Amino acid sequence: MANEGREAVPVAVVDKEQFNEIMARLDRIDEKIEFYSGEKFLRAGKAVGRDLGTAYGVCAGLIIMLAYILFVYAGHWTRVI
């Protein structure tokens, strides 16, 4: 009568060898998932790096071109236009 208000937690009895086998399989699955997600994030990082590098390269090129125009043609704007 003392256990009427409480929930009973089911207890499962598993053979130790089966438990170790299942845990080994779960570890192999976990390693595969980690490898896959690592490769996926590596590819995404490479793509983002390529895109940012391209944007920085274009900006640097424009700044260099503008500086070249300003310093080389400093007093001769009729040649630029």
C-alpha cells in the first residue's frame, strides 16, 4: 500500500556481453557521424573562406587602382576623364 502514489520505474536486465556489443556498435556509429559532420563543416568553411577571400581581393584591387589613379594623375584630371 505504500507504493500506490509513486510511479514504478521498469528495470531491464541485460547480459553484459550484449550490452558491451551494443555500446561498441553505438561508438562506431558515433564516430561515423562525427566524421561526416566534420567533413561537411570543412567543406562549408572552405566555401566561406573562398567567398570572403574573393571579396577582400576585389576590395583591395579597387583601393590599389584608386590610389594609383590619384597619385599618378594627381594634377592631370583631363587625362583621366
